[in-house]
Amino acid sequence: MAHVLAGFMDITDRLRFIFGPATQGDPTMPVVHLHDEFEHASEDDLAQFEVETDSEGHHYAVRKSDTR
């Protein structure tokens, strides 16, 4: 296993030499989360469900139309 790890580290060292070090950014800045069309569609789909909890604490989703 040590041989595999050493080989992996050698490859990453070569890639760092070619492409440069990874950019880290400023860790003190808040993460900016941008919503795209896919995320809006997913949120619309998920809005159709309610989370139910049974007596044993298991969570499951139920369509809102099925609960009425």
C-alpha cells in the first residue's frame, strides 16, 4: 500500500510542477452559492414533498398531494 501511495504522491508532484499549486482562495470569505436553472428546478420538485417521521425516528418523504 505504501508503494501505491508513494506513486500517487509522485504523480501529484509532477502535476503541481506542470500546472502550478492549487489555488486556495481566502478561507475567511463566505461561500457564494449561485443558483442555476437546475437548482431552481430541483427546489421546485422538492417543494412537492413533506418529510414525515415515524414512531422509531425514521424520516421519509411523502408527496403533499398524497397527504390530503
